[in-house]
Amino acid sequence: MQQQREQQAYMTENINSVDQPLVSVVIPSYNRSKELQRAIKSVLNQTYQNFEILVVDDGSEEDLKIVCDSFNDERIHFFRNEKHTNANVARNWGIKEAKGEYIAMLDSDDEYMPHHLQRRIEKINEWGCDGVFGSAYIFNGETQKI
């Protein structure tokens, strides 16, 4: 167990060095302030910390900017469509504004596991590919499956 913790600390330390690529996490949202808060927290709690978060509000009736501002984190950028369109329009806006070498998508009602970004960057480096797609855990309140 101690060896696993040391290995994880080593990997986290090395993956967070300044020469690691910036990842832009795009989160489209519409009227989901509570879910958005959970989604943002899951990104902020990543072991890989070289990221920016781009929240694109797709014309919500709720004030989602308050949720973003509550974190007081300069890596969170907020954009708002004045008129409700759809999540793909919001995603495209986020992609257009992204400054990262890689773009990661996260729906506002989902969340990342703590090593999500780290593992994706590790696989991109290991395989020499341009991008990866990961699996998902589905939890229905009683059972969880991959």
C-alpha cells in the first residue's frame, strides 16, 4: 500500500510539471447550477492540475456565473449564450475559446474521477496518439457498472 502511495505521488508530481500540456475542459450547461458545481469540483480535484475550465451557459434562466465565481479560481472561464440553443453550440463555443493543447469534454451533470485527466495524458504520451476516449461509470443510485 505504501509503495502504491509513493508511486502515485511520484506520478502526480511529474505529470504536473510546467512542461505538461494545458488541457481545456469544456463544460456546457443549461439550468444546472447544483450539478455544475459538482462537475467543476471534480475537475478542480484532479491529480493533473494543468488545465483551464470553460463553462458555457447555454442561455440558462439560473445564474450559473455565481456558481463559477464561487470557486474563486482564475482557471475557470465563463461564457454565456444569451439565447438557449443546444449543448453542441455551447461545446463548439468552448472549443473555440480553448487555449489548451488538448480539449476534454464534461457534461454539467457528470463528474470526473480524480485521475481522469492524468490517465488520459499518460495514454496520449504512451501511445503517441492525438487523443483518447475513456470509459464511464454508470451509477443508478444502487449499483455501479463500467
